[in-house]
Amino acid sequence: MKTIHHVNIKEMNFDQLFKEISPEEIPDDVFTLTGKIFPVITAGKENHYNSMTASGGGMGLLFRKSATWCVLQSTRYTLELIQKEQTYTLSYFPKEYKKQVLFLGSKSGRDSEKMKEVELTSVQTPSGNISFKEARLIIECKLTQITTPNPDDFRTQEAKDYLNEAYKDPNEYRKYVFGEITHVWVKK
């Protein structure tokens, strides 16, 4: 497999950088992707998009289709854009981009220019979604459902404690976002 050096990627287009694979061919296990690597969730289109760092979620089958799910605070600007566009990407980066990934979770894009400040190069996928040239894996999703979990629906004390703590402040409500995987891209 040929490796692309990041010195050249800013000049390359999407097709030069990525190839499509099926969800079953994703090279990492789901627990690494959702628990050890912080993905970047991006929603919007080329002229206006926002990204945030995720810290939880999963993958599996929903309605017999490959799907992802993630947990977002109800106030997140990226959630607002997911609702508007009905699509989003999950982007996974090599370890050397950890600083930039964490930066995307450090402030809101609603009231800052963080997308211009981040040291990552945006790229449009063939279906018009936004990710980054530096990503090693991109999962594109079509929004299936957004739901607010009810603390009474959970059976373990740990889950109840987590939700009750999160819901002390009305602005901290969590939303579960489910999306059908429409495309998976890996770095060539």
C-alpha cells in the first residue's frame, strides 16, 4: 500500500487521496474507533460547515443497515447543522493530528472562526459532505434519528447517575444521533 506524505496532500483532490470501501472492510475494530480515537463529526456544506470532537458512540446495524450513533450535547452547533443538512461525516485521524482534533472540541463554531483557525485542510466528498484531507478514515452518514434519552429508561445505576448529572443543567441535555452509513473512505 502506497503511503501519501502529508506535505503533498494540500494540493491533492479527494479522488487522489481516498478510496471507497464497504463498512465491513473498516480496518479498525469498533471499540478502538469509538473509545480510543476521538473522531471529528462534521456537518454542513463547503461554504458553511462546522466540526466537533466526539467522545463516545458506536457502530452496528439499525433497520438492517450499517449505522453509527453518537452522543451530542443539545446545544452543539454541529448538531444544528446535522439537523439542517440531514448528513454528516465522522473523520478519524493519525495520532500526529491529535492537537488539531482536540482543538475542534475546545470551542463552538457558532461564535468563533475555529474552522479557519484549525490546521486541517477541508475537502468535499463526492456526495458533497465535508471532511479533511489529513483524515485516514471517513464515514459518511445520512441522519436516521435524533432522540433524547430518558433517565427512567436506563437500568444500571451508573447510567442513571451519568444522565442525572448531565441533566442538572437544562442546556446540557444529550441527544443520541443515529445515522445510516452511506460511504466509507480510507486513505490510499
